[in-house]
Amino acid sequence: MKIALPTMQDLGLDSPVYNHFGSAAFFVVVNTDDDHFDVQSNPDQNHEHGNCQPLAALGNTQVDVVVVGGIGGGALRKLMTKGIKIYRAEEGTVAHNLALFKADRLTAFTPEMTCGGHVVIGDQPGGCNHH
């Protein structure tokens, strides 16, 4: 099984999982069969909000699962229609979230949990439902 986790730093398994799928600089893609991983750049990183092309962001790499802190509704639907399962990451590293995934301790994303934009109301950010 291949799992993709978005990050802003290329630190391999020590990379903190990023909270925004589409604007992540990198994806750490781990094959759970042998724990081999690759780090790849996100070629779709600089898209307009709401116009994420998640399969392009993954460099068209076939994955079975995405583990991320936050994701937009469009990206969630596009990934789900390809049979990719999306789980909400906990704050921490790729290695930490892989261990949680393997222990079946991560929550599957639902449309109600998606990021709806990055608005600021007063001094409070709003619109995103992630940590």
C-alpha cells in the first residue's frame, strides 16, 4: 500500500505533516509493504484556492491513501472518486502519523471536515476545519 503525506520540508520520515494538501511543497510517499519512501515535489503547489488538481499534485503517482491535516472539498472528492482514502493527520511527523495509521488510530476525512477557505473574521481565522 502506498501512502502520501504532504509536507513543507524535505526531512523524509521526520518531516512534519502539513495542514494543507494542495499547497504543500512536498509529498512523502511511503510503501507500507517495505517501508521504502520517496519525497517528491508538488508541481501543482501554486494553484488558486479551490482549483487544486490533486492527482497532478501527487505527480500522478498512484497512491492508496493520503494522510493530511486539512484538505479542500474539491480535492477530497477528486481523490475519493479515484478510490483513494483520505485520513486526518494528527500534529506531528510523517513517522508518527504512519504509526497511527498502521494502528488504525486516524479518522477518515468526510466532506464536513474539509477546508472551506482562508478568511479572517476580526482577528480570528476561519473557514478551515483542521489543526
